Amino acid sequence: MPITNEFDPAQNGWYFSNQGGFAPSLSSDYALWNLYRETYLGINPTNDPVEAPLDCFFYENCFKQINAQGNCGGMSLLALALFKYGGYMGFCSPASAYCPTESTLSSIDEDLFKAINILQARQFSAPGVENFLDVGVAGMLNNADAAFARVKGLLSKGDYPVLCIATSLEGGAAHTVIPYRVEGSLTSYPKIMYIWDSNHPFDDDPTHYHDTSSDCQLVINGPTDWTYTSQSRTYAGSLDGWCFAVPMSLILRKAPQPMSLSMIGTALGTFLVNGPGAAVSQISDDKGHRFYKTEADEHLSTSDLETDPSRRLKEMVRWPWFGRAGDGELPGELYLMRRRAGNTPLNLTVSGTEYKVTNAMAGNLIEIDVKSSTRSRDTIKISGLSTAAQSLEIKALGEPRTVNIRQLRVGRRGAEWKSVSIKNVNVPREGLVINMVDDLAAVEVLSADKAVEFEMEVQQRFGVKVSTRDVGRLSTVSGRVLRVASTD
């Protein structure tokens, strides 16, 4: 197809509207896991946390959430693929030919619904996450000038883009659309991007896409001065907005999920914090770099982000749960990072009552469950990230907390792993330190000023055999290291 051809909303857009959820036939875990396998490369054949703990972590905490309230990214990507290639995933151009009786996503063919689900989730593939980190680290997540320049360049060479927009730091009303035409120069204003929007099927309102209509225009008058309206929702480029472009070639093809063992070399990682009212107060390192300017119980504005290059914590961004068409409850705060194993320690301050913190990175999984009757802040420090000598320190800044901690490390061959669980420990203000020794051959536990009791369990998978050892109830001695061998 000549690269001068332009996407036509009347022919190349879908005649049904965006909505959330998976295809009805994916109601069983077996069917949904198979869709997960079709979405990403190298996924374990079955949903078995014994065989593939990292695949299962990503499946439960990320994959199931991506389509929860919208499939706008999948609809946009598949429409572009049909337009560019004439057919994709068994479906043919034009997209408008797939015209259901009712103008809703749930009324379409099951296989088409599943294809849209797959492409929706591919926005969160390893290349998609890498791109999000690149754009975020460059400070371009909310730069409409940069988005316009990228869209203009991509359209000129036929690598058609999608545009990601949102209204707030936490991804309020996050939405993905197709910018199919641009007007204006790179050096003057206004700049205009013409938008195909899955919330506005052409057959429902043809005048929306008329050449004389401004309804389908995203108008730019500055890097953070832009506006666009989808249905009754206005997206505006305030400091809390999001606006960046992604080439279809980057996220259309099947690729690994970001926590895959094949991505260990690039050291992609996550912090996921979830629980009623739980929020991240601050993330920092020991060199004075920080993610937020100040420590607060909750951060809801991008103005809270540290922007000083000398103080900013680099290679980390907050994911806005793209694809969500509504304002439903978010599954937690998800932070993406790209760091070398063993890099500077990271300090996480969390505010909440009962919550869970999960860190997944380079074949390692740390899960911290906190239980309490009162809300306060706790600090978690991880040193030796993803190395054989990883260290975890947790302090309760308020009242002592009941905490369960699990550390898992995957072996070089992928199918082997070992985990150590420290259970039912009352973490005091003085804190508790847990050191991983020689690839979890042993574990050291240290409490500063007083003895701390806990239970310990060790699990290991070698070959196809899984062994579990209940070490029993142990106690630290004030100021001394308790060392426990984690092998029989």
C-alpha cells in the first residue's frame, strides 16, 4: 500500500464502540491463560505458579487488568493493521465491514473480540514497556509537540502510530486513539491531529469526522497546552495530562512479557503496591535521588514528580493503566523500572493499613504482605537488586506491623527456583533485615534492639520435584545475626 494513503474513518474504522472486558468465551481460567499465551512469547503452557512463578505474577497482577475497562488500544491497533496490510490475524480490510447488529464490542464475532483483546494487551509487551520507559525518562509523556512530531514522521513512512492520552498521573480515563492526519508545522501553532476514536464509530455520527468538523481534532497550542474531547470527556494537556505516540510496529508483533526470563539482560522490573487506600509516599536511592519532590500519603498530580535532573530518580516511571475508558477502581500503583542488577539500593515508603508490595525483576520475586489495624507509613529497602546476595530491610514508622515476606529466585534454566518465606513477624520501628546468602543457600535475619519471633518455610523446585520444609518458629537475638540454612 502506498505510504501516501490515509486512514479513512468511514472505511477503516470499526462500526462498534469501545468497552471493557474479555470476550465472553474467555470466562474460564484455562481459556484466558491460552489467550495470554497467544499475546506474548514464551509463556508457560499452563497457569502453574510452581512451573512459572514470574509468568503467573504478570498474569494475575497485570494481564487481567489491562482490558478491564477498555479495549481502545486493541481496536486501534487491529484497525491500523487491517488498513496497512489488508488483513491481519485472520481478518480482512476494511474494518467497517464487520458491522454488528448492535453498535457494541460485545455484539461482534468472538474471534474478533479475542484478537482485539490480544492487541490491547500487547501495549504492555516488553517493547511497549521499554518504549514507555524511554519516553518517560526523556520527560516526554506529556509533550504534545513531541507527540505531533513523532506522529508526523511515522505517518510519512507508513509506520502508523497510536496516540496515548490520559487526564491524570494515575491514568484517569486513559485512552488510546489513532492520529490519522496532521496539520501545521513543527515550529508554529496551532498544530492539529485528526483522531479516529473507538468511542465514536463513524456510522453512529458521520458528522463527527467531517472535514469541516473540529470534533475529531486534537488541537495543540503548546507542549502541555492541548485539548481533545471523547464523548463527554475533555482531555486537556495540563501538568496532569498524558500525550505520547507509539509506532504500531513496536507493539503489534508478538513479543515477551516484560517479566519474562528472556528479559533478564535488560533488567526490567516493577513495583506493584495494592490494597485499600494503599499508596506510595516516596521512592528513592541512597545517593539522594527521588521519584517525588516530597513525601506524602498519596500522589495524584504529575506536579509532584521530581524534575530536577540532579535529584530525579532515573529509569523509573509510573504506569497509568492505558486502555481504561472509565474511572473504575485501579488495581494499585504500578511503577516500572530499568536497572542493572546490584545497582544502588532502592528505598520505598508506603502509606496504608493493609497492603501488598510486590517487586519483580530479573528472575526475582519479592512479596511483602502487611497487616495492621492502623494506617501509617513503612519503609522498605532493597539492596543488591536481583543478585545472589539480595538484602531486604523493613521498618514500621508507626505501630508494629504483622508482616509476611516471601523471596523467590529463579535458576539459570528457568524451571528451577527456590523461595524463602518469613511469616507472622511483628516488624518494630527499629526494623528487620533479611539477607539472602549465596543464592538462598542460607538466610540471615537481624533485628536491631530486641528479639523478634517469626516462622520460616523453604520451598524449592529442582527438575519436576517440589520440596517444602517448615523450619518452624524462630527468634532473633537483639543485635545479632540469626543465620538459617535453607537447604537440608
